[in-house]
Amino acid sequence: MSEFNAPQPDVTLLLDMDGVIREVTLAPAMSKENIDAWVGRPWSDVVGSAADKIQRMMQDTQRTGISAFRQITQKFPSGLELPMEFTTVLLGGRAGMLAIGKNLQAVAELQARLISAQQTIERDYWKLREIETRYRLVIEDSNDAVLLVKVADLRVAEANRTAANALAGTGRRKDGLVGRDFLQEIAAKDREPVELMLRRVRDQGKAPGIVIHLGAEGTPWTLRGSLMTQESTPVFLLQMTPIGKPGGAAVAEHEDLDGLLDRLPDAVAIIDNNGDIKRANRAFTELVEIGSTGAATGENLGRWLSRPGADLSVLISNIQRHGMVRLLSTTVQGELGTETEIEISASGYRQGDDIRIVLVLRNVARRLSPSPESDSLRTALASMNETVGKTPLRKLVKSTVEVVEQYYVRAALQLAEGNRTTAADILGLSRQSLYAKLDRYKIDDKEPDSTGQ
């Protein structure tokens, strides 16, 4: 095969040591772009807000000979903006640097589809988690007395402080109710009606509320119940409201929720449907490297969350479609330039006429280990420095491109879990072209093709 048919990256830039573009090569799919105006300009001038990343890549290259892969949004003279992944390689004799970029638009679209598919698969799981989250919030924060009572033996499984005060006075701890027979905690004359109500809840899922009497004074309360599941065990969710006290029973001790939020080790933020932050805790401000929680209020989360295919728009669209998102992998760009790998779990809820989204952003950088494929690519590219000065630039570029292309082919197969059709879509290739590359590079994906071919 002639070298004119050799594989090409989407964008190849020949840079001098100051990062000024001296030569540009585009893939055939981008050949209509007029990039003559790039020549003679610093690379950082043609990428917009990603200029800081470019500077760090060039510094890494000058120091180690090769930079890590970084994702940026590359702007073209026509106005087209594409998510791309670049790496830079130092040429011998400090003759300059070679920047090699791959279009990630197909990858970003596939990531969005994979996220959507994951949410669909996990819908039932999250329904259960949503129910569990709701009843725990009700138990801990409700002004009413709330209990969970086991269906099997009517013993109390959980109760909030208001319930403990209502059933046995203010001197009793809420965990003092756990394990006790609920019927023995109410007036004897009310036990039979309560049994009948609970039987109806067990059979129908809910029942009309009834009046019961609690405490030495026989204070009247309204008892309402519903059926739910806690760890595969059916339980009654019981809510008691005192009669004659508007708004429910007064809370004996109100939990400082804001203080609790700030003490959480993981970053938490509450945003509206546009991504504007309404509340954030201290861990969030440390993650995005700003001064205080007040400084985050009113800012848009997209200011720090911009990885292609896993940005704010993808996050919000999946929450709107599925109600929540679980373990979305993305990157936070701090105000001081720090990039942090995180996982986001989020859920939406309604506050009056407005939509609110609660996000938990967990730093997972410490548990992420370097990719073996990335290490092998770095080693292969670094070893090519030895050929600089001994090999013509055109052949050196071709060899570098082949190494990088093998990396992307392997990465696409891994992302597609061995499905060659999907991998070809990610790479923007036909199936025949992908097969030819697998054969050329002797890549064995060792995964069955879902099409059976």
C-alpha cells in the first residue's frame, strides 16, 4: 500500500518551540476548511477558551518529550467547533513539536447514547432508590411523626424524633422505639381500628386515615399509612399528625441541614434547570477552587464542567429524561487550572413551580490508575524521538500517525465492548476499513461481533 493511502489523523500541526503554527495538515473529511490563516499564529489563539490546556501540553512536551492526551474544543475558520483529543510530540534537535488531533464528536455522541441506555437499564433500580431516599428524607426532616413498621410483626423498624416524643414523651430517644410493638404504644381502645387499617394498607397499598390517641393525656392524632419495601422487606410507612395543631407537630430539635451539608466530604451542589447554582457546600468550592460557597451561588455549573459528551447539557438532558443520573464520569476544571476526574450522581425534584437538581460530585482521581494502552502509546511515541534526524520528516509523521491510530482503534473497540460495527461508527470508518486496519496492525479484539460477521 502506498504512503498516500496511509492513515491520517484529523488534524496535524507542525509547531515551533514557541507554539506557533508552521504547517497544518487536515484529514480529507475536513479538507473544505480554509486554514491558511492559522499558519504563523500561536496554536493557543485558534482554540478559544482551551488556551491554558495548550500551554500545559507544550510545557509537558518540552520537559518530557511527549504530552498527555487532552480534550479541547477546536474552532475552525468556518465557525465549526469540534471536540478533539490532542497529544504533542517533541521533534529532535528542538526543531519544533508535532500536535496530533482526533475528532471526538462520534465518541461524544456514543457516550451520550451509552449514558441514555444505562439510565434505561437501571430505571427499576433507581425507582427503588428513589423510594428509599424519599422515605428517609421524610423520616429525618418531617415535622410530623413518621415511623416504619414491619408488616410481619408490626414492630417499629425506624422512627423520627417527633414520633418518639409523641409515643413516650420528650425524654425518650428515637432509637428507643426500634424493635417495639407499635400496637402497644397506642391506647388500647384504638388498637383494633389500627389493625383493620393496617390490614387494608397491606392488601390495597393505602387506606383512609383514622384518629388514634397517644400519651397519658390521650392526645388525638391522625394516623395515615402506606405500603412500601425496605431491603426487600414489606413495611408500613406511618405518618401521625396532631389534631388541632396547624402544620403538624412542632419539631423538638431541628437539624441544621446547611451545617450538615457543609460537613459532607463529597461536593454537593443544587442547580436549576439552566444549570445555575442555587446552593453548594464547602467541598464543592474546594473542588472548583473558589473562595466561598457564596461565590458559587448564581454561577453556571458549565463554567467548570465542559468535557465533550459529558458536559452540563448531557447531564441535564438525561435528568429531564430519566429523573436522575448515576455515576457519570467527567472532568471538573478548577479556577486555578486543576483538572479533576469525578463521578456525578444527580436527581431532580420540584420546588414549587421550579425544578431543582441535586448533584453529588465525587473525586475519583485517586482510584483511577493509568491506562495500560495509554502507557504503551506514550512509550512508543517517546521511543520515536531516537529516529529524529535519521528519518525524513514525512516518514516520521507517517510512523507517528500509525502509532496513534492503533491506539484509537483499540480504544474504540474497548469503548464499543468489541462490537466492530459500533467501533467503526466511533472512528467514522466503514466496517471494511476497520477490518483492514485490524489486519494491518494485527489487532485481535477477542470479542464476538454482535452482527455475527
